[in-house]
Amino acid sequence: MKDPKILKYVPKSKLSAIKSCWHDSDGYWIILNDDYNADNTDNNCRTIHEDTIAQLQYHIKGIIRVKARYK
């Protein structure tokens, strides 16, 4: 599932990194594809979770492509 409300904040160059994204009562979530990491997170992981769009945007900027580890 990809929430259009979140996707409008993702630059075109980063869209291929997004596996899924949604908003719920816990905040905004983005799950990245295997070849990508969220470099701005504490753990350089594939899951981004924030309370606000502004916080989410900061982490979207830090999405980078990495060597696939899970294949």
C-alpha cells in the first residue's frame, strides 16, 4: 500500500526506494525496498517512522541505495 499523501513529499529520484507507506494513529511510516537504507535514521535501517510530515521529509532526504543484503 502506498499512501498518495506521503508520496507527494517524496522526490521522483527516491520513489523507486519506497516499498510501502501509510499513515495511522502512530504516525507516518515508510518501508524501503531491500536495496535502500534510511541514512538519516539512528540505525540506518529500511523503516522510517515519524510523527509529522516535516520529520518524515528529513529522513526521506537521507534515503540512499546500498548493496542488497537480503538476496
